[in-house]
Amino acid sequence: MEIDIEAILKTFLAESEEDFGKMEESLLALEADPENQELLDAIFRGAHTLKGNAGSLGFPKVAGFAHVFEELLQRFRTRTVPVTQARITLLLHAVDALRQMIPEAIAGAKELQAAHVNLLHQLADGNSTAKNDPALAAPIKQSEPRRLFGRRQEDVQAWIERTDTVRVDIGKLDGMLNLAGEIVVAHGRLRQVLASAARQNSEPFEAHAQLERLSSELQEQILKVRMVPVGPIFRRYLRTIRDLAQASGKAARLSLQGEDVEIDLSMAEHLKDPLTHMIRNAVDHGIEDPEVRRAQGKDPTGLITLRAFHEGASIVIQTIDDGAGLNRERIAARVRAMGTAADPNSLPDQELYKYIFEPGFTTAEMITDLSGRGVGMDVVKRHIEALHGAITVDSRQGQDTTITVRLPLTLAIIEGFAVGVGTESYILPLHCVRECLAMPNDERGNDDACGVINLRGVPVPYLRLRHWYDLPGTPPARESVVVIEENGMQAGLAVDQLYGPHQTVIKPLGAQLKNIPGIAGSAILGSGRVALIVNIGTLLRDAALSRTAERNGVLAPIMNSGIGS
């Protein structure tokens, strides 16, 4: 029987990464509860399994390192040496080293890096047997560097990045298989009734309705398979917060809420960077030094909470810290110095705090390893906008700061509102659409790129999509305005036609179209035409900064009020 060694190695990589995550969590828990024998046993089993797998696959260096790791854990279990913060830090560094060693070994590395050898000796300190283990002292004997199935060693990381896997409940797969079978039967029935449509006029419509129902159910099942709990994403920050707090001389712990809430798999990967920036800011800017917290009557150890929950058709993710809160005076002074608002002190808190997401914004008085360079929160905002989401900040000075991110449940399907401009079609996210109205008489007939309409006594700026996307032709005699709302503020988009609500599968843009401003993807309409999906926040932000907006001066209020931020 032929063995698929590449599949075996991919499984080894995926399972090892899972084990490393569990080992990190258990080590952090052990640090807080050094006498917990169950935690020690769980970490030991993970190290033992890793050692066995590495040895059986022909990676003696990795197996040898794991053996020394395992030996130190055994000394914890027998109480030969005590569990200390320094030794937990050492073991966490060892987990990091193993994460590097495995792909290096697969790519053909003959021996350990010098840093890993040094770490090995620290792990083996006092264990002469491990120090003298010949499997660790001598390099692997090979005549030439190994190549992973023809791949160069320097290319193996790209291969490893494609090994992401997800475990799917067998019941979900069975449901998909049953629905797929029913759809095949429905297709056969539809062919038969269409052939005899002249005699039985109603059956084609009934068969078609059945096929649509089954297709919808299959789509729903596939979406469920794509959903994964946020718990594993959240738990990776247990280690992050510990390391950041130690590096800054602070004490902090992480609390997790809503770990069972599910999110689209593709979205989960894109959340890692924004959450990392938010956590770093919470530690650096939010959590005070232990002595300061103690003097204020707070627990010397700061608390950072990652929370997830559903709200309507969105998933909400919050980072909450019980630190110093945002310094309104310092933020206002920085906004004034940047020249982005004439009188920032007069702005409500929500309006003022939106400026922390501007590029280059920082209130740090000095640059540190964690912050001070004016990058971070602007990156967070752009990542969230790319996921078709929104971000807001609430803070109570001296008490806490909450950053709230609202995201669609999935990036695979969009509930949209289809509109037409000239011969082109566009889809607006339905959750942003508030109402549609005819262009007022006083705005008809002009061909301006933008303007202002009176909506029941409220001035609402609008933008003509025809001008923004530089489409040929002139506006029709009767235009429509779609009123959209984001972050509590309203704006309008002038279009030629209203096609109505439309659920569609999102298709990525090709390389030639990916840089079109304000476009998030594409979709295929029932007619077979391709429609572009509008990213409302990005569109309005870019429009407010465009030359057209500067010349007309009517979209600036959109930008200043926070739409698209």
C-alpha cells in the first residue's frame, strides 16, 4: 500500500499546533496553580505524544528536545523541583522553539539552531543524562539537505501556511450529503416535468420551488460547516497578555466570555491582527502599574476581558480593560495639534474618541516596544472595515475602556440591496440601508457629483455613484436616493434604479479590480450579470477625502461625523 507521507506531515503539523496551544494554556494555568497535578499530567502527555510522533517520523532532534522538555515536567510531577514563574517562562520559550523546529526539520534542517541548543541546556540544567544524550549532541547524518517533496527549504513556510484544517461534526456532513442527494433527485424530477409541461402546467413551478428550497437548505448547511467557535482564537491571547505584562512591569490576566459563539472560518483568521493590536493597547495604555492600581484601591493585577455575543444579524466582539480609561484632555490636545478638528474639546466623547483610529495618532509621550509610533488602531480600523464591520470606543476615565467590533456573521453570503447606475449593478449591505426616496425636485436636473437633500427637516449629504465610479451617460429624469446609516449617522447614494433586497454569495475580485475604492467584492445576479458589492464605510471615507468632496465641501460633514470610521 502506498503511503501518502505528505498528508502525514501535514497532519503532524496541524496536530502539533493544536497541542502547542493546549500546552501554553495549561502552563499559564499551572503558573497560577502550581500544585495542580491534573495540569501537570496534561502537559506531560502532550510533550510525550510530540516526542513519539517526531521520533517515528524521523526527526530525532525534535524528539530529543521534547524529551528534555518532558524530563523537566517529570521533575515537577515528582516534586523534585518546584514550579516557579521563571521555569514556566522557560517552558513557554521551549514551546516557541518547538514551533520553529518542526517546520525546520520537515524542510531538512540537520541540527538545532544555536538559540535552541542554549535553551536545551537551560531545560536540562541539573540533568546530566539529558546533557550527554548522543542523539542531541551529534548532527543528523545525511549526505545532502532534505527537500520536502521537491520543495526548497526556504519555500517550506509557504507550504505550511496551507495546512490549516478544521474539524467538522459528522452530523453536519451527513446533512449536507443528504441535501445534495435530494437536489439530484429534484433536478431529475424537474427535467421530467419540463418535458411534459404542455400537459401539466403547474408541476414545473412546484418542482422548481422544491429545488430552490433544497438549494437554500444546502447553502445554510455549508455555512454552518464554515463556522468555528471564537474560544480557540481568544485563548491564544492568554500567553500574549502574560508576556506583554511581564515586559512592561505590569500584572494582567485575561477573562474570556462567549467562547462558544461561532464565527465564519475565513473571518476568524483576519481577526488575529486587530485583536493583537487591541490587546497590546489595553496592556500598554490601559492597565496601570501595580503600585498605582493598589493606591487607587484596585486589584494590582489588571483584568482584560475578551467577550463575544450575537446581536441581530451581527457578531459583536469586545475588548474591555479595567485600567485608566482614555484621557480626554490628552486626546483633544493631540487632535488639535494634528489640525483635524478646530475645537475638539466641544466634541462629545464618541466623536472625539473616533480620532484615535486616524493614521499617526498617538498620545504616548515616548516610544516603547509596545506603542508610541502612531500605528496600531488605524490598522485595526482598516482590518475591521475589510471585514465589512464597524468599530466604536467607550471609556470612563480612571475606570475602564471598551472597544466594540461589530461584524457580519459570514463573509460568504451578503444580505444586500441591489441598485443600478447606467448599465452597471451594485449591491449595498442591507443592514446599512434605512430608506429609499425619489430625488427631490430641487436637486433634479443637475449633474453634480454630490449635494445635500432635506430629509424631514434634516440635511443629509449625498453622493452620486455615477460620478464616483466615472460611469458614462447622464442621470435619468427620475433618480432615487438610498439613505444609508452607519455609526448613527446618515448619508445618501444617488442611483438610477432600485432593484430591491438580494441575497448573494460573495465572490472575490480579480487582481485587476481589487484596488477599486469602496468595493468589497462581486456577486452574480439571477440574470447572470455581475454586480459589485459596495463597502459603505470605505466609500464614504474615501469620498470625503477626494478632490470632488473638497471642491463641493458637502461630504466633509460625513467624514467628521464618523461615517466610515
